[in-house]
Amino acid sequence: MSAAKTNSGRFFEDYRLGEVIQHAVPRTVQGGERALYHMLYPAQHALHSSDAFAQNCGLAESPLDDMIAFHIVFGKSVPDISLNAVANLGYAECRWLASVWPGDTIRSSSEVIGLKQNSNGKSGVLYVRTTGTNQHGAVVMQFVRWVMVRKGDLDAPAPDTVIPELAGVVAASDLVIPRGLDFTEYDFPLAGEPHRLGDYKTGEIIDHVDGVTLTEAEHMLATRLWQNTAKVHFDVTSRPDGQRLIYGGHVMSLARALTFNGLSNAQFVVAINAGAHANPCFAGDTVRAWSEVLDTAKTDAPGVGAIRLRLVATKGGAVGALRGVDGKYLPDVLLDLDYWALMPL
Amino acid sequence: MSAAKTNSGRFFEDYRLGEVIQHAVPRTVQGGERALYHMLYPAQHALHSSDAFAQNCGLAESPLDDMIAFHIVFGKSVPDISLNAVANLGYAECRWLASVWPGDTIRSSSEVIGLKQNSNGKSGVLYVRTTGTNQHGAVVMQFVRWVMVRKGDLDAPAPDTVIPELAGVVAASDLVIPRGLDFTEYDFPLAGEPHRLGDYKTGEIIDHVDGVTLTEAEHMLATRLWQNTAKVHFDVTSRPDGQRLIYGGHVMSLARALTFNGLSNAQFVVAINAGAHANPCFAGDTVRAWSEVLDTAKTDAPGVGAIRLRLVATKGGAVGALRGVDGKYLPDVLLDLDYWALMPL
Amino acid sequence: MSAAKTNSGRFFEDYRLGEVIQHAVPRTVQGGERALYHMLYPAQHALHSSDAFAQNCGLAESPLDDMIAFHIVFGKSVPDISLNAVANLGYAECRWLASVWPGDTIRSSSEVIGLKQNSNGKSGVLYVRTTGTNQHGAVVMQFVRWVMVRKGDLDAPAPDTVIPELAGVVAASDLVIPRGLDFTEYDFPLAGEPHRLGDYKTGEIIDHVDGVTLTEAEHMLATRLWQNTAKVHFDVTSRPDGQRLIYGGHVMSLARALTFNGLSNAQFVVAINAGAHANPCFAGDTVRAWSEVLDTAKTDAPGVGAIRLRLVATKGGAVGALRGVDGKYLPDVLLDLDYWALMPL
């Protein structure tokens, strides 16, 4: 038998600072993936639902949901980055740089930008900047994530510690607005709510009300669609408790879709400043979401503002409750995501 | 916290006779939605399965299944019409007026055509005529439904009672035949059965034989696809019994698809005369269907006839059994739908 | 009530040697079906995932996965061939002859090529050659399968026994290479693995490592998508044990997709030499796969070789373990498939 033919993943000592890893299997996305996104998530934001609405906002047609690009670019990195990961520790400096249109083919690569072996000598923290490009070579999105990765050979020497300097928040001036976007003719009734950027105040908390009870089939369909094949999501024998861990990105998409009720006009996700998967999520959990307005800003595009939001997904607990007195996430908190979206002024 | 940003739905006293409500979020449908329809339902009618078959019947390509238009137009009306509904009481005067093609964008609006407060003063019956239009402003379908809606303020005055006059049956002469439809070259073997309109006799009952056992994941995927986000379908905490109620339209599509076995040539649903969701449906139920031929008629289109059918979906019980001696639906009856379809002469 | 309108399936005595049966309901496939395939299976082979990758291999765009053609052609034959089948006994001489492109419409027909009544007089073995054609009349694939079919009338005379001569293996020289295919510029890193045909040795066994735990919803969605409506897959009342039998083709697609890990470059399935569904498969089973290299061959296309593989899907047991000392399949073996795929030299 040849185990040599299959990929058992890289270990911490296999990464070199500055190394660029081309991830396998480019993926063409089309209208079919858009339809699936509407089936898998309660996604209703009008710009991703209607070509006519998108055209009224200056775009050629409705681009694919921003999270589709994220999931594909992320999913392709899994076999090279996180197959032997113990934990997905954080995100930073995530920006969407070009829209993904039906027919585009997405590729993904990652550069190693930081390494720090843990003091126990058994694992280390790997920092990568992952980039998605389309068939024209244009960058469609980029993000930094850091993961804890096991060492395969405990005797391998520790690399020099390099921890990258990362922005705590993407500056509003660094947000990239989809080319042509114009909200001056924005149709609020069609979009679902009358609230414009000026109606949201920093510190305001919005309860998105709706909840979705998760099933095994749905999270596996979604995770598989993005060609993310990490075992823990699909194989009941891969965790001691016999449960299939739900892909953190599934919770991100679900929570973002739930924000429609209260944030119908937060039309594009253009940056993620930070993100944490606070607790694991399993089938049977009923997921709800609340948001906190963190900031607002103007942009150069006509009628287009930016809103910075904290999006929290939970499986219970009070709206607005995030951390305990010990500073740790409450046990019912699933996701804490800090992002920028675009909204009509 | 701001609850004001989210939609808690309208109450009975919030509706005014003659008011027209534009429902939010237009939706573009494409081939992806067609593929999903074939995955979610055992849909096999040839005109909606094959471009080549549709072209042989005078159409440019295969239009989207009639029920896709219904579900989208209906789903969009839910946040404005039935979020606080106690019950969906009935349908009438439902007609498909123009085919929906891949690439079309569908919008939905409803006119309040009737109001009647209940004698208990706690709720009332709301009658609306809901209209779906495409990106060219053409009406693709229209239907009347009436729902019982809770009052939010029990002290609000009762409106004048207006009950609209509704046709018990859409007259055959009022059916709209898809433009260009021509069944003179109809290929019966490819369609699946040799039976033409003349082979069906009024009063005839057809057992469609096949059954499908429902799962939670499938009904949620389907309901979500049509952007129908009513809580009871998705959130186990929203009903006292902890069950997710299956969207009545899911049962309609499933039952219609099951009629393929015995009614392969009933190719288009062009009108719904009346409909009742007789009993709730839950995951685990095994759904079967039977039909009764109610009428047949000619149309002006070449080779095209119309057949009026009663479609009954059940989770058990004898074929043909509909009501008990008390006149009420038997407990195993899920759906009683009276509709017109087109069939080759 | 009229049972005469519905199809209760053919019995063994209803088939005549040489008879050609046109199966009903042509089916148009598009990008939506491709997206669904990626959602239902962990399919990652680059040629079916990326238009850009396919273009780099000399093709106009990414054709639909080979198994989509198989499932559609097979599914259409079910109502005429295997509705009253006791068992699906085998496959032979299966070849893919033309690619299926988005927009193609597939039809299916079967010729009766063999009949042998069983000695018990209650059933017989039916051999058919099933052919799928596209809207231009070109044959896209063809396969022989044989099934055991019940007799409806036990007094019906036995037909003359005719057992067709079938090739044990499709000769490498009979494989049809997709027109234009050229692997001379093949991008191994993008495809996922560096292994070319010369790296695989006859007798080598590959453990594909990954496992997928099955759910009811997913196998029903997949089976329904191919318009295969055999009752046992959908209706819990159709088997004495109350379980839904998983369509054998679902296991084939799943196992083929799992081979990506170790056989990333086995890009097209071009022939099936033989196949057996060794044991039934149910929701809850965790499916894994292993492969044995049976042969390699050259082809006339530039840079394109062929690899003959045994693909075994299991729900447990050791890699490489296939049959017991009694020569019978081990109880954990689900599928034993002997096929040819194309691989860069």
C-alpha cells in the first residue's frame, strides 16, 4: 500500500517564512452557485438577489455573494494550511478587492508571514496571508489568518519567531468599493428597509430576531460546496465525541444572512477586521445573531457609506452578551466578527 | 438596543382596504433554480425538464416550473402579509399569465381587497390579491389568498367589513396559454405516458402510487430557496411542540411532482381555483398523492386542452378519502388543491 | 379509480429480445447541475471544477462530470427496466463517447440483448444495453447492465435463453478520448498532486483516507436530481426494515470523489469494465474508499495515458480487504468498480 500518494498535510516545521504556497484546484463559479447560496442560507440582500437591483446600483449584473469568494479562497487553503491545525485562531486585514461574477474562475495561494513555536514544543502558530485571484490574474480578495499547527517531528528545530504586524482594523480609506457602485438611485422599499447609514449610531445593538436550527445535511452540503474537505465536518469517527463539527464559515454565512432583518441595506461585506469562532457549533443548535454598530464612514463612491459592525452569532443567551466576567466568550457565543459593509448614505 | 430596525410584521389593524404593498427583494432566477427544483422535488414533467422538448412544443426553451414563480411571489409577501398570521385560510383566482424564463427578475406586490374582523375582536381575516411581475413590468402570475391575522392593539377599531367576490373556479376561457404553445407535434413516448385529454373522464380518480418520506433538511432548503423566512419552518423554538412546520407550498410542489405518475402530460399549471392546507406536515411524514378529474376544456392553442384536477396530498389513508362524515378533512389529508393544467388533445 | 393511468413497471415476461425501449423525459443539464454535483459530493478533480483548467487541457470549457451523464442515462431507464427488479447484478462495456456540455439535452434508450429465466420460474435475468444521446443525436455514453426481474405472470412461457457475450474489460484501444484533450501543458500543482501515470504501478493500493458519514437528506437529494424515482430510496414504507436504501450510484459518485486524495490526476472516467454493489448502504454509514491499480496504457492523445483502477467503497474494514475466504464480498464492502480513467503521462 502506498500512503505516499495521499496528502497527510503539513506540520509546523514544514513551513518557511516568506514561502508562497499555490493551493490546488481552481474553481469556476456561476449562477448555480448563486442559487445554492440562496438555498443554504436565508440570504436576502437585494444586490446579491436581483440583477435588476444591481443594475440600478451601477453594476453590470448581480455579483456573487462576497462570502462565496471567501469560502472558496479559504476552502482551497485547507489542505495546505490547516489539515493538521489544532485551532483557527484569528483573522485580520481581510478585504474584498474585486467582485466575482458568474463565470469567473477562482484560485488561491498563501504566503507564510509569521511563525512562532509554542513553549510546549509540540505545536506552533502559523500566520498566512491568503490571496484569491480570478482567471485574469486580478486579486479578488485577501486575508490574514493564523492557526495553531501540530509539529510532526517534535525534534525539529524551532524557527525564528516572527509575528507580523497586523492592523487591528482596516481603515475606512482602505476599503475597496466595487467599480461603478452608485447608491444615489437606491430603492429602499425594494431592498427591504428604510434605514440609511445616518440612521445607525455607534454603540447601537440590533437583535436580528430570526433563528435557524441546524441539520447535519445542510452544513455538510454547504461546506462541501466550497471544496472544504476537512475531516471533522464530514466524518463522525474523526472526533472523540462522534459529532461533526460545523465549519466556522457556515456560521459566518448564516449569521450574515440573518442580519437582513435590521441591516437589509448593508449590501456588501468589503472587509473583515477581526474574527473569532468562540465555541464549536453542532447540528441541533439554533443559531441567532445580533449586531453592534462600531463605526460609520464615508466613501468616494456616490451615495455609498461604510458601516463597521460587530456580528455575533449565538446558540442562546441574551442579545448583547458577549463575554463573562473572566473576559472569555460566553459558552453560547459561536462567532464574533468585526467587519465593514457598504450602505446607502 | 433598537428593536425598531427590524420587522415585527403588520397586525390586522395596520391594513387598509385598497392599499398596495410593494414586497421587498426582487429575485433573479436562472438555470440554477431549475436544477434545484429537480433536486428538491421528483419533478419530471418534460416541458420543464428539457429545452429540446419545450422547443418541440413551440417555446424558445424550457421555462421555469410554474411552482417556482408561485413560491417566489408568495415568499416575498410573507414578511408583509403573514408574519403574524394565525392561519392561511384559502386561495382563489390564481392564474399564471406569462412564463418565467432563466434570467428573469421577479417582484411581488399585494393589494388589500378585503377585511373582516373576527367576532372575538382578537384577529381578523385579511384578503389580498398578490401579483408577481418580471423585469419588463409584465405580470407573471396573480392570486388571491386570505389569512387570519392577529390584532396587535385589541382596542383598535374594527374596519368596515368587506368580503371580496371571488370566482369559485377560474373559467376555462380565462386561462392564459403560454405564448406559442403548440401540442400538435407532442411526443408522448418522450413525455412518459400515452394518455391525452380525451383519455381522462370527469370523476376519475388516479392514485399516483409513489411516496416520499420527508426530512428536516430538505424542507428547509426548499423553503429558504424561495426566500420564505417564516420562523415556524426553521426554528424549533417557535412552536410549543418543538417541531418545524413544513411550508404548505413544499407539500404543493411535492404532490404536483408525484402526479407525474398518471398525469405525465399535464404539463403546465395555469390556474389554481382553490386550495386548503388541511393538516400540518412534519419531517418523517411519508407524503403520497391522488387526483380526481373535475373537468376538461378546449383552448385556442393548437392541440392544447385544459384539465381541471383536484390534487390531494396525504400522509396516509385511502385513495379518494377526503372528508369525514362531519364534513371535515380527514386527519391524514395534508393538501386539497383544485387547479387547471394544460394537456395535449 | 384508474390504476391504468400509472406505470406499474414491466415484468420479466414483458421483454422481447432485440426490442428497443425509448425512455421518457429528456433532460437539459447546465451549470446548475455542475454546482449541485460539487455540493453533493466532495468532487475536486480540476477538469470538472475549472473552465480555465479545462481550457488549458484543450477543451472549450469544463464538461459536466462523467458521472452526471451516467446517473441521468441510468435514472431514465429505471421506470422501464428495474422498477420490478429484485437486484442489479452487474455492469459491463460501459464507455463515455462524447462529453456532456452545459446546455445539452440527454435522452436514454435501452435494447434488450439477453434474457434467461431462472430455474425457479419466478424471475429472470434481463440484459440491456442502455444508450444516452444528446440533442444532436450523438451517443454520449453506453453501458450494459443486467438485472434480476420478477415475473408478473408465473405461467408466462420462458423465453429462449440468450446470454450476450460481454467483454470482461474494455480494451485500452477502445477508449474514446474527449476531442481535443491534450495534457502536454498539464498543471500538476493546480490539479492537486504531482503523480503522473508512470508513478502508478500495477498492484499498488491507495488508501484515500477521507470518510463521509451519510444522511437521509443528501442521498435523496442526489438520487432525485437524476430523476431516479425508485421507491426504495425515498419511501420508508417500501422495505420491511423501514430503511431507505441508498442508490448504488450515489456510492459510486461519492467513492470516485474521495479518490481525489491520491488520484487527483485521474481526470476523466472513460469506461467501466465491471461493477458490483456488494452490500446495501444506509444513512449513518461512514463511507471510505481505496483503489488498486490494475493496468496502465497509452492513448493517441498528446500527453494522455489511461489507468485502470479497482475502486472499492467500504463502510469499515481494512484497506485492501475485499472478499472473505468463501470468495464472497466482505460485509463492509459497498462497491467494487473496475474502471478506466485518463491521466497525464
